[in-house]
Amino acid sequence: MSFQAMAWAVKQIAPTKAKFTLLILANYADDQNRAWPSLATLSRDTGIKRSTLIENLNKLVELNLISKAQRYRSGHRTSNVYVLNVPS
């Protein structure tokens, strides 16, 4: 967990569910503010259904609070990587 990412996430302005999603992502962030929890993990941790999580993540991208990219391992898609746009 990145304490810097958590402190940053708390201060951001976003709709409630999107902000909660951001806080959970920050909880998973490494020292480079990257996190890669699966949608199933995010759903379990937040209690938010998958389709709403996808909307929340897209909203966070739209607000420029995160960037996301697809990941692949051995040609198979795995969880996305999310980068929190924490200023340096």
C-alpha cells in the first residue's frame, strides 16, 4: 500500500462510488502508484457490482485521476493495470 497514494486519493473530488473505488485502488498501489486488482477483487472489497465498477473506473479515467491499460500474460488477458495520477 502506498500511504502517499491513499492521502492523495482522500483529497480528490469524484462521485461517491468512483471515489471509493479510487481509495481501494490506492490501497493496492505500489511505490510507483500502480495497482492491478481484478474486477472480482475490487467487487469483493467494495461491495460494488462489476458493471458499476467499470463505470466508476471509466469516470476516474475521464476525471484524469487514473490511467488504465490492459495486461496480457502468455497471450491471455489478465487484470488491467491502473496508474493513479498522483503528482510527484
